[in-house]
Amino acid sequence: MENNFDFKVGKKRKDSTLKSQRQLKVGEELRHLISNALHRETFYDEIIESSNITITEVNVSPDLKNAKVYIMPLGGKQKLEVLESLNKVKSHIKKIISSGITLRQIPKISFMIDNSFEYAKHIDQILHKIKK
């Protein structure tokens, strides 16, 4: 485990990639709120309404002002269309989740496709090739 505290200076290093407990907690809370909003609310967008969207992770910036929401439609179908539709309604989603979280400022949300599934599949294929 990497230590992100500089004992000589007595403060955190700027190159730290570890997330604080606050970032993780806010990210998980946002993930639940956005997921519930997508499940329960009506967005009047046919692509969003007809797609089962999984929110895999929410990365929140250290200042809690920005949040990257990683999504994947069920089966990986219509990824770009779903992403475009979600980015169109992100202000409406932000308004919906604002009542469910107690932050001074609600983070700016940007949706992104989660490529970790494809990466894991690629690694699995490589491992099978090595095994043979």
C-alpha cells in the first residue's frame, strides 16, 4: 500500500491517487441516487426509458465539485446513444438528486462509458491463449 503522506513536510502530496473517505462516500451516495432516479423518474427520452443502465462507479473530484459517472447499458447495446441521452438530461438528474444529498454544492455530473468490462474480457482472452 502506497503512503500518500509526506512526513518531511507534514501534508499530503499532490500526486496522490488515493481517494479520501469523503470522496468514496459521496461517490457511492451519488451512485445510489442516480440509479434510483434512472429507475423511478421519467425523462421523456425513449432511449433512456427502454434501456437497463448499470452505474458501475462514480468518481468524485477531491473538491467534490465534479463527478464522473461510469455507465454501461445492459449487454453493452446502444452505448453511444445511451451516453448521449444521459448527457442531455444530466441537469435534470442533478436537480433530482439535489434533494437526496446534503452537500454545499451538488457536483457537476458527466457520464462516461465504463470500459472495464471490455478490458477484463480482453485480459481473459489473453490468459486463455497463454493457457493453451
